[in-house]
Amino acid sequence: MYLQIRDSIVDRILSGGDNALLPSVRALAADAGVNPLTVAKAYHELQAGGLVVARKGVGLFAAPGAAAALLKTERSLFLREEWPRVQKRMAQLGLSTEELLGKRPATADA
């Protein structure tokens, strides 16, 4: 669950950009239905990495440069860990890149 929370925060930074206001620990915990300590751990990791900053009395924000840094690391992670699984599944299903991208109609052999 921790990784899902972390990924949720990362998604918010990537979509909101640098200086984006992030949900509070309590609000995110309530939305996700998890223990606030789980959310706090995710935020702590991102703060330690310089990706999230806390402004006392205001809230949590994406740090300057966070979106670009996360885009670089998330792309690398996708290509290294997720894409090989996608390629394997495509091969199992007999899907071509053209079909996947909608450039060629898919054929069903049922």
C-alpha cells in the first residue's frame, strides 16, 4: 500500500508540476483509507529526496525541479521494469506495436 501512496503523490507532482499543492497527510490517508503513518512515510521519503517541501502553516508542495526529476526517474523505471512485462504480454497475445497504438486494426481469431 505504501508504494501505491507514493505513486499517487508522484502522479500529482507530474500532473501538477513544480510548486503544486499536495494533499495533507490526513487528507490523503482518509481518501486512500490507509493509516496516516503510511502516508507520512511516503512523504518523508519524497522530502528526503528533495521532491517535496513542507511550508510551515501552509502545507506540502512539490519542490522546484521535482517534476523534471521525477519524469526522468519514472521513465527510466518504466523502461527498466514495466516495459519488459508489457512486451512479454504483447507477445503472448500476439499484439503488434501497430495494433497497440491503433495504427492497424486488431484481429480476433475466435
